[in-house]
Amino acid sequence: MESKLSEKNKDFFIRVHEIARLIPEGRVTNYGAIAKVLGSGKSSRMVGWAMNAAHALNDVPAHRVVNRIGLLTGAAHFSTPTQMQELLEKEGIAVKDNQIVNFDSHFWDPSKELEFE
């Protein structure tokens, strides 16, 4: 049987992908920050699922979304085990032991950076 997302979940995924597309090169955000800015502060896990679904889309920089302390928890969902780190390093973000070095200096908070109508 084919698994299908509800329309509500599809809309949420689309909104997550829209936010992820806005993360500037060389910056990262986390699942919780995206959930919070979308008004679903307790939906970090759902943001993670949306980012997993983003791998089928070429225009969503999923490598720029990490966990709350800068761990590359989504790395297992990339083509190779090191691809997420390689993409971040190509943007000037140092990674050591699967965690972003100086995470706070690279953190992009969508609730502070974006204007909502």
C-alpha cells in the first residue's frame, strides 16, 4: 500500500522547504528554529521528516539544517555518509566529529532574520 501525506502535512513540508531555501550560504539553522517560526514549536521531528523528503528536490539546501547543538544528524540521509559535511565545508563551515565548529557564529535564526506579514 502506498503511503500518502495528508494535505496538512504536505503544506507543512512545503513551508519547511521554503524556509530552508532562504538559509544563506555559509549559515545553518536547526529543526526547532524552523518549527518555531512556522508556529509549530513542538514539531522539530516533523521538520526533520520534511528535510528527509527534501533530498528528492534539488533546490532545498538540506545540509544547512542540523540539530539544536549543531550535530549533523541528517547526514545519514545524504548520498554518502560524508556528503553533508563536505557541502558545509565547501561553504566555509568547519565540522569536527560530525558537529559544526563555532555553531553559534554560523546559526541563522529565521524568526529574527525573516519578516512575516
